[in-house]
Amino acid sequence: MASTYNQVAMTDSAASIISSNTNRRKLILKNTGSSVVFIGNDASVVDTANNANGGYPMQGTAFLYLNDYTGAVFGICASGETAEISVIEEVIA
């Protein structure tokens, strides 16, 4: 397997963390900031878990491990907040 590494700045506007990849086998995300980042699978993700488009709340310094997920990942912070997500993607070489 081959790995790629990236860092993505998050704000209070939904942004792509990583695009879909049919060769992906493992994805590791780490919230390196102190603000909550809400994680979803498209740009309609919003900064609350209590909404139809609400994302998974990833607390500051938390990790998220996704095995065999090949879809896109998006994120958003609450209004006025920022954070940074570190990304490790393992793909079939």
C-alpha cells in the first residue's frame, strides 16, 4: 500500500477534506485544533449534529478511522471557529 499525507484548514464554510478514491483502503483524520469539526460526505454538511445534513462532531485532538470508505469527506466548523485536519490516506499501490 502507498500512503499520502495532507493538512486541510477548516472554517465555518463547508470544505473538501479529501476527494473520493476507489483505490482507498484506509483513511485517518486527526483534528489538530481545539474546535469541533463536523464531518460529512458532501458539501451540504452543516455545523450541528441535530440536523438532516448535520455532520459527525469530531472534537479537538480526536482521530477518525475509516476503513474501506472510498467516498469524499467534507468538514465545517461552527460560526467563527477554525481548525486543521491532518489526513493520512492509504491506497492500493
